[in-house]
Amino acid sequence: AQQLGAAIKAESEVFDVAPIGPPDGSGGYTVRFQSSTAFFKKKQSLTARGVVFAGGVLGTVPLLLKLKQSSLPGLSDRVGYGIRTNNESLIAITTVDKDKDLSKGVAISSILHTDQYSHLEPVRYSAGSGFWRLLVLPMAHGGNTLSRLGKIAWDWLSRPLANLKVAFVDDWAKRTQTLLFMQTLDSTLRFQRGWLGGMRSRLDKGPAPSAFIPEAESLAKQYGKLINGKPTSLALEPLLGIPSTAHILGGAVMGKDASEGVIDKDNRVFGYQNMLVCDGSMISANPGVNPSLSITAISERAMGKVEGKGRALAGQG
Ligand SMILES: Cc1cc2nc3c(=O)[nH]c(=O)nc-3n(C[C@H](O)[C@H](O)[C@H](O)COP(=O)(O)OP(=O)(O)OC[C@H]3O[C@@H](n4cnc5c(N)ncnc54)[C@H](O)[C@@H]3O)c2cc1C
């Protein structure tokens, strides 16, 4: 993109996109942004003939929800709908055996299909990548917060040495096998703006995603035995029963028209000219697998349909 003249404005957060002249954006847009890192945020702006939203679900969807109430009222009422996860469970199993090094090799290179909806991916992190250890607690599924805290306390009391060894393991990534269990089973959430501009989520369709998937728990326990390790989950799961996802999708999804989606099949925003959404918020189904290559491929396809330099960028001359 830089070779074709694009300037990258790092550490800049867009907070407004407003049409210049005609309300459908055919006269271009004013894009307002500010530093995403500075304490005192100087507001800046630029003008553009077209805009591509690519802030990811947690960037694009809150921005579009805000702009629908201000500069872009013509956005579809479907903004915020169709938020999905891969219905997943992330479990990290830490071994106490110092002769095991689980960090070598490609991050994800195998998949175990456990039924027609579900599969498990063993995930590796490279040696030294240990930040996650601060975020996990021993795996405790089911029941309520009190019963899960009771399970964790009992585990610590009955196996204090093993728990201490796991908590203070020398290199978390070397001694940890992460298991990523995902399902194609579908349900959707809806994001809305709260009173103070924050985000709220509520269940829209289907069963609520759960932090506790029995098959994932059983596989983690079996794997734990194999590597002499202890399964741990992200702390919000045992503490509050809130499921975690690394694969949030949707919120500005494709549809036939504005009553069904926010963008058309070529990623163009309904109601506006020269405006696209090219990130995970465009995805309108639960693929049940890690989505970044699909996001990249669909974005590349959409950019290939933009006249001018975008076509060259997407390799279509
Ligand atoms: C721990 C972890 C592991 C993962 N592993 C895998 C994997 O192995 N394989 C896989 O396929 N997927 C994986 N994923 C998922 C994958 O990273 C995401 O699905 C993908 O990055 C989403 O792409 P995106 O373009 O929608 O958004 P992002 O990659 O999130 O990019 C959005 C960018 O926009 C910026 N932004 C947001 N708002 C604004 C704003 N207002 N103004 C300016 N900039 C803004 C953000 O800072 C960010 O840089 C993983 C995710 C996590 C969290």
C-alpha cells in the first residue's frame, strides 16, 4: 500500500467519519482521529474520497454504532447484530516435568475432529511467551462461582506442591500445551451502546455461548494425564462463568440488503458511497475455525473490486 502512495498514521484512533456534501458520501468524507497512546490527545482530520473500516469487531462495531447516532445515520439498523464466537474453550495445560519442551514447532499444525460440530487444535507458543500465566486459574467447570472457587481451593489443598510448581513454572510456553476447542454450533449476540457510550452485549439468537463445554473439559483432563500437567483456564471463566474468545466475529455483516446486513457481498456499506468494511465484523456465520485467513481473503477480494489502485494492490492489474 505504501508503494502505491498510502501513508500509515500509526497510533491513531479514528473517532468520526462524516460525509462531505451529499449525505450518501458521494462527495467524500472527513475522517477525524486522535492519538491512541498520548495522554493529551490532539484531534486531527483528513479528507478522503472513500473509507474502509478495518478496526476489527471491537473497533469497527463500537465506532459504527456511535456514528449511526451522529455522522452516519443512514447505516443499517443491523449494526451490532450477528456477533459470533467460535463457541470455544481455551485451556492451557502446564506440565511440571522439566524435560518436556512444548514450545517448538509451528503454532497450530494439527486438528482433532471430535464430532461433526467440534474439533480441537493443539496450540504452541514460542519459548519466553509467558504473559498468559498471569491470566489463568486452575480449570473448574460447571456450577456457580462459589462451587468453582471451592473446587479450586480443594485442588490447592490436596495438591499444593503440584499447584505451586505450575504457578512458578520456569518457562510457561515451554511447559504448556494450549488446547483450543471450537464448535460450529451457532448463536448470535448483539452489541449495543450503553448510556455512557460503553458497550453492552446481549444474547440475540440461539443458546448463550458457555465457558463450560464438557467435551473440552474431558479432553483437557485426558491430555493433562498424558503430559503430567494441570489444566488451567482464563480467570473470568472459573470466577464469573464468562466464556473467553479469541475469535470474535460479526456486527457489520454481509446481507442481501440493509434489512439483512450492514454491507453487501462486495463489502460495500449499504446507504453510502465508497465505504467498505473489511475485517472480522463482516463475517456472517460461525466458521468454527480460526478466521484470520478468511478475513484476509475476503478483504483482498473486496479491494480487488475497488476501481483504480486498489485493483493493482489486490494483484488484478
Ligand atoms: C490470542 C489470540 C490468538 C489468535 N490466534 C489465531 C490464529 O492462530 N489463527 C487465526 O486465524 N486467528 C487467530 N486469532 C484471531 C485473529 O487474530 C483475528 O480474528 C483477526 O486478527 C481479526 O482481524 P481484523 O482485521 O478483524 O481485526 P484486527 O486484527 O483486530 O485489526 C484491527 C486493527 O484496527 C485497530 N483499530 C481498532 N479501532 C480503531 C480505530 N477506531 N481507529 C484506528 N484503528 C483502530 C486495532 O488497534 C487493530 O490494530 C487469534 C486471536 C487472539 C486474540
